Amino acid sequence: MNGTSVGAVTSYNFPSITTDKTISATFAINTYTITASSGANGAVTPAGVTTVNYGATPTYAITPATGYHVADVLVNGTSVGAVTSYVFPGVITDKTISATFAINTYTITASSGANGAVTPAGVTTVNYGATPTYAITPATGYHVVDVLVNGTSVGAVTSYTFPSVTGDKTISSTFAINTYTITASSGANGAVTPAGVTTVNYGATPTYVITPATGYHVVDVLVNGTSVGAVTSYTFPSVTTDKMISATFAINTYTITASSGANGVVTPAGVTTVNYGATPIYAITPSTGYHVADVLVNGTSVGAVTSYNFPSVTTDKTISATFAINTYTITASSGANGVVTPAGVTTVNYGATPTYAITPNAGYRVLNVLVNGTSVGAVTSYTFPSVTTVKTISATFTYKAPTVTGISPNTGNNDNNRFTVTITGTDFRSGATVSQSGAAGGTFTIDQINYVNPTTMTARFRISSGVPTGLRTIRVTNSDGQYGELVNGFTVY
């Protein structure tokens, strides 16, 4: 008043006026405070205390942190709901705004097929960002076939940990009964049935029949490498692993037993124990100047290999190798009525000098021996010189020539005499003839020749008058032309 403030009064009473006076007033809009606060995991903005003019309509944003949501908003202590924005109506008093926030939650729905379980089962609620682990447990004797997370396979796992959860999830699994193989094998002269590899379910109790061939008996039956005796039937107890059954009509061995002949080595040598399912590699190394002749695995040839990789070992095994110098064959053959020994095809070492015997049957003799197609004569034994190539030896045989050892009577006169003589000797044949030779000037007639047996013949001698006297040689000739003589064995007088 009169330029001097009398305060922000709304009424002024002038005192007794004695002079001119002035009065003036200034005005300002009313202001109010809005106080904003928030719980953890979110914010109300603008935050804190904000001054606004009378009638203002300010907007406040309520923003949850990632993974959270607005639980409630209070304006002047009264809920306006879980809003994310609030506009004050015309402000005419001081105000407050506050918000609370809660973490987002999601559901994981677990399901499983028969014969197993996914745990935790059913519907589980988890917080945003959780990484829960689920166990997939098959029933006894079953295994997990597949696990689907949100419909997508994650494989046949038995545990699954969800990565940070940001949405609803599903997990399901399927199960199948475990199957195992029973591998049946047998040695020579018998059979195990059913043979080969058979697949059976967990808990099965199959029966196997072990049948020896006629004239044979079961030596041993091995189940998973362990003897159950010389049984002819075996029923597996409840099957829970792969099995094998083998029968031998000779002893079987299991482990891996390595052995070798001279001039080389199988390594690792001797008896080696390997873990189930191991696939050990064995080296077969010949000595200098030798080669592998053969490698036997469990008694069966795998060829002249220098390395052998066992497939997954589930039974005892054997491996053996032989080493040999270069070898060649000698093929021996013979015609009828005799034999060359050793007969057939014989394998000999380089440089060997084998001797072959050529033996005729009784009543026969060697006619000829051919070595590599070339005659070495009518020998009864042949020694090959140092062998460096394939050889052949063959022999042919023929009857022995007859021999004449006696004649009775051994004399006769020349007066038209007729008489029967008995001729003795060896290797006479039916159809043989008898003749005589000797003194000059004539022969006598021989007829009624009779073959008695290989050592005896008879004939009639007809000695006419005038046949010269003297010694005669008696000849017996077999049908093959071979003959024998008794020189000067008969006398004409």
C-alpha cells in the first residue's frame, strides 16, 4: 500500500485517511505436490515429489522391471488397479501415487507315456527366469525313447534343465521296454537253437536247446562266457542285459589268448584281459624273411592279416598266428593197382627234399614214374631235389611177369609119349600159355593147358618119335605178353 507490502492479505482496512493513498495486489496460481513412490522391481515416473499447478492433469508411467508386472497402483491410498499409466484429474490438492510389482510366473506342464514318469509331474508354476530341472525316469526294464519340449525333441535324455523361463512350457516323454540280444553260436558237430542273434524284451526267460550231432555229446555250454555245464537245454533267467550262449563239442575259451608259431609274434602276447565292449587291436608281425601263413580268431581263419581289430568283445576270444617259409605243392597221383605216397597234394617248404614211395599192389610192379611229366624210370622211391617250384609225380603199374620155378615130371622120352606135367611158379594168370624151346631139330606138342591158380598150371606134353633129346626151356606167357622161363628145366631122352 502506497508501494509498501502489507502481505498476501485478502482484505485491507485503511487507517484514518489524511492523504491520498494507493493500493495494488499481485496474484499467483495455486500449486500442489504429487509424491510418487514404488516398491522393488519397477518404477513410477516422474519419481519422488513433483509440484504441479492447480488444475494440472499430469500423467504418471508405472514401469515394471524385465520379468515383472504391475501388481497394484494406489492413488492417495486407493487402488486404481494394475495400470501402467495414470492421469491425474484436475489437481486441486496434494496427491500421492505408489506402485507395487510382482515377478511374472509361467506354467510348465509335464506329461509322460506309460512305463515311466516326468517329475515334477503335472502343471508347475515357476518364476520368470527360473531354470528348473526335470527328471525323466523310465520304469525298471524300460528306457527313454524321446523327450519333447514344447513339441520339439531334445533326445532320449533322462534329465532336462529349462533355460531361463520367459513363457509357458510343456515337457513330455515316451518310454519303451529295453531289448537285449541273445547271441547263439556253436562249434562243429552240433547246434544251438534258436541260432544266431535273437532280440528279447526285458524280463524274458527264453529257452535254448543245445543239440549235438549224432555220435557227439555236448562238451560245454557257456552263457556270457560262464560254463553252465554240458546241458542240452538252458532257460535264461529274467533277461536284463545282452546275453550270449555258445556250445562246443570241444572246449571253448573266452578271454583273449594270443599265441604264435615260430618265426613271428602276435602282440599283445599271451592272455590279455579286456573290458566289456573293448575293441583291441592285435598286431601280427612275422620275423624277417617270413610271412604270415594264417591267423585264426576263435579257431576260424581271418586270412593272412598283419593286424586284427576285435569287434566289441563280449566273450572270451583266441587269436593265433602261424608263420611259414614260402611253400610249394607236390601233387602225387597214380594209376590203378598201386599208390604214390604221400598221395594227393602235399605242401612242402622251399628247399625241402621230400621222398616219395611208389608201391605197387600185390602181383603188380611199377611200370613208369613221371616227375613233372618226365620219366625217371620204374623206380619205387623218388627223392625230390631242393624244391623251388610246384611239382608233380605220377606212377603207372602193370602185372608182374610170371616166374617158373619147377616142372614135374621134368623128363620124358621121345617114343610118342603123352603125359601131364605140373608147372609151378608165381604170378600165373588165367589164359597163360606154355611153350618150350631148346634142342635143335624140333619141338614137341604142348596142349591141354590149364590154369589152376597163380602158382600152378598143368599141361599135356606130346613127345613124338624122332624129337631130339636134350634140355628144354619151359616158358609161361601171360595174356599181357610178360613171361617167365625155367631154363633147361625139362629133359627129353
